Amino acid sequence: MSLRLGDLAPDFTAETTEGKINFHEWLGTSWGVLFSHPADFTPVCTTELGTVAKLKGEFDKRNVKVIALSVDNVASHNNWIGDINETQACSVNFPIIADPEFTVANLFDMIHPNASDKFTVRSVFVIGADKKVKLIITYPASTGRNFDEILRVIDSLQLTANYSVATPANWVDGEDVVISASVKDEDIEAKFPKGYKRIKPYLRITPQPNR
Ligand code: BEZ
């Protein structure tokens, strides 16, 4: 059965461009982003890995470790990294898992046979510090991902893990948020001292509490 939100992320040991890793040990106390791409030496994937390398500082700021995966082997990944660095003006600074036997791909349901039975789709898993799956997104091979959106979701996931709030459509860090339905009107002032607007009984807005 495929993975669902709230499930424990499967653990595995695999060869990567930074040596053999055990996934849960490698994550340690950090959050994680595991993302798959269809194949090495392909154009969209080249731009994606370059983009992630340039965003490493943003992931670090959020205590998030990033790891990529494709079904090619380590030698291929290492050769391709040279091209990524050259063409995307970056230095790949995160491990890429080699998964020629589809071991990890099958654990995370990254092979969608009606798209391709030979290559992983563009999956993204955000994993919390508790090793549970917080977000799953799947893109087809033809569409490169928006990694600013992944960072935006991580901001929301980390905020809502710590405060009784949710984030509205198109929210970005720093904007007002929605007070959770579980918070009673009479408790709002104590919980949200910056104030709030009660637009409807179910729609109560407050400034982002950790800003
Ligand atoms: C790409 O990364 O450009 C790509 C990979 C597989 C199929 C189509 C495009």
C-alpha cells in the first residue's frame, strides 16, 4: 500500500554520492526532503538538482536535510554532478541515492507504471523530525518542480506543528494565519496576544504568532 500522510517514513540503507547511508540515522533530529527524479543526464532533472543546490542555505535555515534519488548508479550520478555544476553554476551539496534495484523507489511508491515502469516519477516527501511523512507531492517527468513552493510548505508545516493555526491559500511566511477551530473564542486573547479578526465564527485571522 502506498504511503500516506502521518505514516512513519520507511527506513533503508543505500549507496549515495556521499557514501552508504542509513536514512533514519542520516536524518538524525532534522526534517528531511526526499525527492526522486526520472534519470541522470536529462535536462529538467539537471535544472532541478542545480536549483536545490543553490537553495541549500534555505533548507539549512529550516533544519531540513535534502536527499535526491534516481534509479541510476553512483558512478553515473557522480559523472552527472559535473554537468550539473557546470551548467547550473552550482556545487551539488547534498547526496543522491543510487537505486538501480528500485528498492527505495518501491518503498516510497515512486514508480508509477502507467507513467513509466523503468523510471521514478518526480516525487517529493517532506519528513518531520519525528520521521513521519508530512507532505507528498507527485509531478510528471515533463514538469520541473517549484522548490520555492516546497520551502513555503515547510514554513507552514513547521509553524502549524508548533501553534494552533493553519495557513490560508497562497500564504507565505510573515503573513496572517487562520486560528484553528479547536481554539475556543474565549481562549484566543491569551493564546494570540497580537490580536485577531473574527470574520465568521469559523474564520478567525491573527498575525503569524512566531514573527
Ligand atoms: C528531464 O529531466 O528532462 C526528463 C526526464 C525524463 C523524461 C522527460 C524529461
